[in-house]
Amino acid sequence: MHTVVERELELNLVLSPERSIPVPAKLIYRTDDPYAVHITFHLGSDSPVNWTFARELLVEGVFRPCGHGDVRAWPTKVDGRSVVCVALSSPDGDALLEAPATIVSAWLERTLRVVVPGSESELLGIDDALNELLTPIPGDDVWLHGPWPSDDSPEGHGA
């Protein structure tokens, strides 16, 4: 069974140092995708905008600047309030968003209780899948010990 941790909140889309607009959003964490967080922005259109990036990046971004490329996050204060800034870059444009640090932190804590950092791979079953893939089955020994001469057999030393 998969668990989903969601939190609706209002972010501020920063348009300039003096102006921002509120943007309804939803933070989503799913145990079937344990390394990622998903943010859905509802911009008043029929199709919301979705972003997915590493949960670890957002966890670190609550405490210190991190990330590079398309997603960066860092903590700061705006008008005396603690916020987490998230900068998103895409071919369609760039966005700077401010999220209330207390709400983001509380939501992240819930995700960390559901899936403890370092245990994500257990949920994906990667080790089990690799073991199944790499475990020899009957008939594999024909290929492993085939009819060709080995490097250390007399037949393999140039006749």
C-alpha cells in the first residue's frame, strides 16, 4: 500500500522586489516515488503546473541555500516572516516563489516520518529486482561454462 502526504498552501509568486501575487499550490509526497516531492500550482487555468524534484533538496533548502540548475531553494525572512524561497527555471520561463517556512517544515517532517531518509530504496524494491535479474537460472551454466576453451586451457594457447 502506498501513502500520500499532501498539504495545500498559498505561495507568493515574486514579480518584483515590491510586488508578489498569491498562488494556490499543493505539496505532494508519495511513497511510490520516495525520493521526490511534487508541487502543483493552480494558476487559474484548466491545467495546473506541476514540478517534481528531490525531497532532499527541499529538506536542505529549509536550512541553507542549495540546488543548482532548474531548482534552487534557500531560507530567508520577508517582512519578519520565515520563508523558503524556491527558484524554478524552465524553457518557458523562471519563477521565484516564497513559501511559509513553518508550513513547509511541518509537511516535510510528516514525509520524513513516513519514509526515513536512507530507506527510500527499500520501498522501490531495487535490491530485490537486481537479485532476481542477476540470479542464474537453470541453463545459464551453459553460457557461464560454455563449450569454448578457457584462457588457461591448453587449447587456448595458440595451436
